[in-house]
Amino acid sequence: MAAPVLADWIRNQKLKGPAAKNATTFDRNLEEALDVRRRDHALYTLKQNLWREGTAIDFSSSDALSLGASGLLRKEFNRELACYPDLPPGPSSSRIMDGNYQYLEMVEGEIARYHDSQTALFVSSGYDANVAVFSAIPRSGDAILYDELVHASAHDGIQQSQTNCRASFRHNDVESFRDALENVIHSQPLIRLGKRSVIVAVESVYSMDADFCPLQELIDAASEIMPAGTAQFYVDEAHATGVIGPQGRGLVCQLGLQKDIAIRLHTFGKALASSGAVILGTETVRSALINFASTIIFTTAPGFPVVAAARASYRLMAAGQTIQAQENIGVLVKYFLDAMASNAAWQKAERQGIVSILVNYDWEQKPPVSHIVPIRTRPRYSYWLVFHLAFAGFITYPVEYPIIPKGQSRVRLAFHAHNTKKGRLMICSLQPVAGPKRWWKLSLDKVTSIRYRGLRSRFILLCTQMTG
């Protein structure tokens, strides 16, 4: 199953601009723009899902609690649909027109109470939520400070904000954050006088590095430097929802900081195996979003099946049916990290600077809580490692520029509650990572004649079969 996927990937990286001379100007210009990605072998394509359709093991999807894979969510979702047989599937209008409905407001209230928030506002996605918050909440004269590794959607939202004072601080660096606050105080007299606010944007768990925000330390620093009430935090809990905190309530609830955070974002498309998201905040925040956020005003309200799926996920969490899944993730991640740390081949590759595991917590002393384990490797080695793992039956995800800065290539492993300790096979598959230096030069017409130092014969055999 992996061979056709690799063949398709190789085929899609071939430049098309030179062959588009007879195409329309419109198509030719687009192909030339896509060729920029192809030259770096970074063209995105829609590919076959090997773990869903075949026997490969999923270390790629965000279904951390295995609510989707186990069928548990589907059963609860079907029960929820059966309880409301008369609700139409779509609202047919935006919420500020005729699209609002009682069931939606009921579920928003339940989710708000679950996370100990005054209100919750259901939106289509985490991306829409970030754009909504940054375009609607910061007022003219406010400032936005953000961790340099916040999600791309946050950057897009910040670009649409009304404020001209925007600055990043080094990732999870409290001293850099202090410096950024001091700069704002000195350059913005209205903020210094307590007449404008600073919106601080962070994530509870950063998906590319799998590290946690030092939230309490950031709050303490803001309290020391800023006039009372002027620094307001916006925490994106997308990768913490369902996985972190008591019954998946997130990092803010785990730390007991609900009253210290102005706005929170929880998404449903990852560990909760649904879709959509909620923005948590006060009644004032909710009203501002409804009135000023274009992604809410000019969007059809979420349909009943979408809201029902989210409610089904929350009912499972509230009933304690995901607690064991949360615990199992920690056990599996620690098992994997222990095994890798004691593996001689891995240790050698790590000493040579070929690979390294990016975790900034003491996993030997306490169970890991993040389900994500990033493996840093050399530029473009991530693709080879991902394909190598695919042939061994493990589906992972390569991460390259522009998703992350240049030179920080990695493979992201996402663990799930349904994974087992058969992960020992993955360790064996990771051993020959030194591999080829120019594997990405591979082309379909030459694949049978190329031999790579240190590459397993099985990989060469499967590559050869692609041409047949």
C-alpha cells in the first residue's frame, strides 16, 4: 500500500511549468507558482489514507483519545441524533439572522460550564476562531504580544486586527516576554496609563514541539509589569482539549487559572474526533465577537449534526469514559521514549546529529501528558524517514518549511489511546535513518537503477515495483 503513495508523491513533485507553454496564462501562472513548492519537494497533495483503508498503524492523526477509531463516539453521536429526530441538519442562515436555535445555545452553555467559563460561542473551526478573536477583540490603541510559535491562523488573524502595535516574544521564554511588555509600556502611553490593553496570545500545547506554555509564569510577569487589568491572555487549547487536565478540560483548568484568562479556544477536530470549536469568555467577549467578527457574522450557523457530535464527545468526557484513554497515552509515550533512549542504534544516530527527540519535560520522572513526540532530523530527511516508516506499516507526518522554520525538519509522531506496545517495531524501523543523502532526487524512470548506501533491500524492492 505504501509504494503507490510514494510513487504518487514523487510524480507530483515533478515541475509542470516548463510543460505548460500551451496552457492558458491563468493556468500557467498557477503552475509556475506551484513549481516553487515542487522544487523544494514540498508540494501538498491529497493522498490515500493508509491507516484507515489498510493495515498500517496510525501515528499521524489527531484522534488521540481514539474516540473515532474505537467507534465510541459514533455510538454516542447516534444516540444524540435519535433524541432529536425533528431538528433539521442545517440552520440555513447565519446566527445574527435566523440561524440561531435552542439546541445550539444549550450545548454552548454545557461546554461553558464544563470548562468553568461564563460563556461559549460555537464556531466552524479553530482557524475561524483565531481570525474572529484577533479581528474583533483588540481595539485601536491596544497591543498584541504573541509567542513566536503560535499557529498560522493566529498570524492571519493578527494581520486583520485593528492594532498597529504587534510584537512576538521568543518561544516559551519568560524573560523575552518581560522585555516585550517593557517595550510596550515605554512606547504606548495609553497602555502605560491603563487606558488600553495588551492581548497576550499563547497556546497551551505547541503541536510542532510538543511543549507546554509556562502560563503561570507569564501571568505573574504581566501582573508585575502592567497596570492592573491591562494584560489579557488568549490561550489556544486546541492540542490540549480532551488530552490535558481533569477529564480533558485543558491546561488552564489543570492549573486553576480560569479566572486569569480572558479568552480560551477549544477545538473539536482533534482529540474529540468531531469538528468545530468554541471560544470561551465573558458575556462582553461573546457580544463583541457576534458584532465585530466577520467569520461569525457572515457564516452560516453550525448545523445540528456538527453540534451533536461535539456534545457527544463532551458527554463521554463528562461521564469519565475518556480518563483511561488519557492515562494510556502517557503510558505509551513513556514506553516509547524509554525504548528509544536505551536503543543502541538510536543513540548512535543521535550522537551523529541525524535525529533527536524534542521533549522538554522530565519524562523519566513523571508520565508524559502530551500525545505528540516530534523527532528532529536533517532537512528533507523527514520525507525519507516517513516513507521508510510507511513501508514498515507506521503512518507518520513529515514537517518541513514553511510550516516550521528552515533547518528544523522533523517527523511528528501522534500517539493514540488505541496504540499498543507493539511500537517496538517502530524502533527497529527508525534505526537505519542515516540513509541516503540525495534520496529526494529519486525519479520514477530511474528508481530501479539507483542504489543507496545503508538502505534496506526491501525499500529498493518496493521502489522497483512502483515502476511496473
